[in-house]
Amino acid sequence: MMSTRIAVFVAGVGLLLGHPGAAQRGSGDEARRDAYFRGVAEFFEVPLREVEILAEWDLPVGEIPVVLFVKDQSGISAEALMALRRTGTRWTELAARYNVSAAAFHVPLPPGEPGGVLARAYTEFRSRPVGDWGAMDLGDTDVIALVNLRMMTRVLRRSSAEVLEAMGRFDSYADVYDHLVRSAR
């Protein structure tokens, strides 16, 4: 809700100052975010409104899929996860607390795929037997990227290499999603 107000404010200021590009950027950011939310809703088979409500908690947009993923894996409510995350609790701590191991976050990559922005995490996965993956301590950025990788490869039917390459080029997961949608046309 707050980001919508900011986008509207930025757009209005842009129009008042005679900068129509500022208005377009605000609405474009919102359109990319909304498309990303539709993809999240599709992947997790939840109503779009549920994703929009989660966005009102002011967590970064890219973390909303993680909330839904951990919720699905653990049975803990999204609201409880959001509240705990807002206290600064790391995703791996929350996952471990509710019996979701690092192995649950793993997304298989083709042989030889280096892992892009997830290279460190995949080096760790490859260096351990599968039975030891549960003991891994992934960082928050790895958990967020892994869940978004899973969601985007399935919803957009794009290869992990394509998604990882886009993740290395864009700062937001909504922008990654938008790029992948546009490049598929």
C-alpha cells in the first residue's frame, strides 16, 4: 500500500514539474510489480489478493514468495512468518524452526550450470552429499533467490540458466520477471 502511494506521489510530482517520464516510471514499476505478483499467485495457487495483502507488510517484494514457500512447506501461517521476519529473523532460522531444511530450497540445475548469482549456494550443494543438505546454512539472499528461481522457471517455463542470467542483470525480482516475460515474446 505504501509503495502504491509513493508511486502515485512520484507520478503526480513528475506531472506537476513537467516530467511525464517520471509519471510513466511510477506506473511502469507498479505494472511490473503487479505482473510479478500474478506470477507468484499462479505458482502458489493462491488468490492474487492474498499476495497483495502480504505486500502491505512492507517486506521486500522478492520475499513474498519465500513467505508462501515456507508456509506451504511448514504449515505455519503467512502472517506469523511475516511478523517473525520483520523482527530480523533470518529465513534459514525461520525455516529450521519449522522443519524446512535447506534441501527444500534446492532447485536442480543442468550439469555444468555454474549457478550465476547462486554460485556460492550451488558450490555448497555440490560439495555435500544430498543427505547433508539439511545442515547447510544458506544466506537470506540465497534463500530468496532460490525460491524466486523455482517460481520463475515454472511459471514462465524458462530455463534456470535464463532466469539466473536475468537475476544477475536486474536489482529487483519484479524487473527480472518483467524482462523474462518480455524476452519470451
